[in-house]
Amino acid sequence: MKTISQKIATSFLRLIIISLLVIMLLFNIAVRIYSHSMAQKELKNTVENVEILIRQRFSLDDQNQRDIETMLDNLKLIRGMLRISSLSSSIEYMIVDAKGQIRFPLDFSDSFLSYRVVEKAVETVEGKEPGRVYSFRSTGIKYYVISKSFSNNRVPAFKLVFISGSSGFWGFVRVINIILLSIIALAIAFGSYVAVKLSKSITKPISDLSKYAKEIGQGKFVVLPTDESSAEINDLTNNMNDMSKRLMDYDRTQKMFLQNASHEIRTPLMSIQGYAEGISKGIFSDTAKTAEIICEESKRLNSLVENLLTLSRIENNTYEQELSAINLSDNIKEYIQKITGYTIKENKILKLNIKDNNLTVNANDTLLSTAVINIVSNCIKYARSEIEVSLFKQGDYAIIRIKDDGEGISKKDLSYIFDRFYKGKNGNFGLGLSIAKSAVEVMSGNIKAYNDNGAVFEIELPLLT
């Protein structure tokens, strides 16, 4: 499996190599097209200029136009004139008579042509349309050829054959290609250096974060140093620090939870054990009273275990798949009816104030019942005489407000009343309000507490549209 560094380096180098090779290929294609076009254009221009020179020379003196030898002398002169001009830098021409014999020049040692090339050129234009450019290859070099017929009443008919070679031009192209290949080699070397540096600058922070993540997984909740090398790495570092803090808090909470739960469970168990041993040893004369105490402690222990199981089910997302649309008005009435007996027993008055009977939320009946009954029970315990439960709409939320007319929540307790095992004045296990908070949050709601001539609890649940 490749590392990120290797992937970055190979991708970067591949891009450089392919780009330069494509540039080189396109350059050679463009040069071929350009050279072909320029060769044809140069040939045609040379033909026109030579034709003009020939006509000028043949019209100078009638006496000089009577034989082919004189004509050849004039053509040699024209050839010399063309060689010192810029019109035929890579072009040669020859004279072919009506029988296809080369009459001029007879020696090609002073040009880029050879007899083999000349013969091939004559064969190429033989029987072809004059004035049109043709091409052929000889010994790996491409040549362009064009013919032009010429005659008048004084000079025998002959054919001018012009040849253009591309060896010089392609020699220049080969030099350019060598330069391009050298540039590619340098680009690969430089690109390799840049790719390695770039990949390391990206992978090093990731490798460091991976090591920190391993430490966090082993229970070492370290604080990662800030890395501002890139926005993504910085964001990842901040998120991992946040994760580390959350895991540390959760770990501490779990340890405290186990410690407190063990303590709360041990108290009734020790009580039950002590009374049971007393009965077995005949210490207590009134065994009925002792059995009643054991029964009460068992109920207390059972209630504690039930609360712990409820918290466990909430934290394990047992209820998340059981949410459904419910009408709050109907459910609140049912919950109040369940707790009315406890209200009467405590000699308190419980009022219900429903301002909207059509508030629908996505909730779980068991969780909502647990949250509302736990809070109402808590308010009944601390109220002087009256508890009011209100249901109304506020923006996009349904609000369940539970208020008592007691002394309210002390300032030192207000910030901690939803913490597990935190007991306020005359508290029991310190789990009721914690369970209510966890239950409401599972239903995507919020819960808060404050004082307003007594304790006030508000549950906010998002309405279904």
C-alpha cells in the first residue's frame, strides 16, 4: 500500500512528465506542419523568381539565345545569383530536357543533392502536373519537388525541377528536441525535490496526528500542539483536541459514575445485610419491623438499579429508533394523571395549563414520561403548596414548563442539578434530573432550570412541521 507521500510525489512527477512530453509532441507536430507549408511556399516563390530571371536573361540579346550551350551559361549565372540571395537557401534546381536527361547542373558536389536524390526527384515529377509541390523520402530525409516547363521560339523545350531539402531544418529541430529532453530531465529532478518536500509538509502533520490519536486511544488524553501549516490540518488538530477533551471528561464522568453508583448501591445493600444478619442471630426482637426496613431498602435499591438501567439505555441510544410523532397535549394529561396520587399524598395542588392542544413533536413516550414525571416529582417534593404544569408554543418549539412555589434552587446548586449523583437539599440518589436531561436530549430537545418565585424547569422540543 502506497503512502500519501508516495502518492503525491508520483502523481506530481507523472503530471510534469506527461505535460512536457505532450508539449514536445505538439511542438514536433506543429514544426512538421509549419515546415511542410514553408517548403511549399518557398519552392513556389523560387520558381516564380527563377522564371522571371530566365525571361530577363533570354531577352537581353537575341544572338545569345540561339543554342542550348548559351542557355546553360545563362542558367549558371542565374544559379549563382540565387545562391547569394536569401530566396534559395535550401533549394536547388536543375534543367531536364524533353528526353528526361539532366542537362544542368552536371555536378552536384557543391550542393546538398546527390545523384540518387536527383534521380528520385525526376521520377517523382515525371508525368505529374507542373507547378504542384510533391514530396518524397531518400535516406530518411524528406524532400519537396516542383517542376516548371519552359520554352520559346528560340530555345528548345526544357523543364526546370526545383528540390528543397529538410535536413538542415530537421537538424535544428533535433537540437531543439535534445534541449527539450534536457529540460524534461531537469524538470523531473527539480519536480522530485519539490514533490518530496511538498509531500513531507503534508504527511508529517498527519503522521504526528496519527501518533497522538494512538495515544488518545490508549487512554492518554494529550493536548495536541497547534499546527497552522494548513487550514485543514489546523481544523483537524482542533477537532482532535476537542475529541480528547470530551473523551477525558467522559472518562472522568464514567469513573465518578461508577464510584458514586457503587457507593449508592452499597449503602442499601449494607443496610439489608446488617438487618438480615441481626435477624439470623436473634438480635432484633421485633422481626416484623426489621423485615419492613429490609423491604424499604430493597425498594430503594431496586429504584436505584432501575434508574441506572434507564440511563444506560439512553446512553446506548436504545430509544433513538423508537421516536415517533406524538400529540403533547394528550401525553401530558396522561403523565399528570399518573402522578396525581403522589400529589394528593403530599397534600399539594397540581395545576395543568394547556394553551395549545395541537402541538406535535417527534418523541418517545417512555422517555418523555420519565423526564416529566421526574421533574414534577422533584417539584412536588420542594413546593409549599402548588405546582403548575404549562404547555405552549414558542417559535418552532413546544415548551413544557413545570413550576413550583417553593424556595427555589440555591445558587450553589443551580449549575449542577443536572449532574449525575449531585444531590441538592434533601436529595435522594441525584439521578432523577440527570435522567430527565439525557432523555430530553435524545429527543433533540433542551432542558433548563431557573428561579422565578420558586423553581422553574422548561423542556423545549422541536415541533414537527
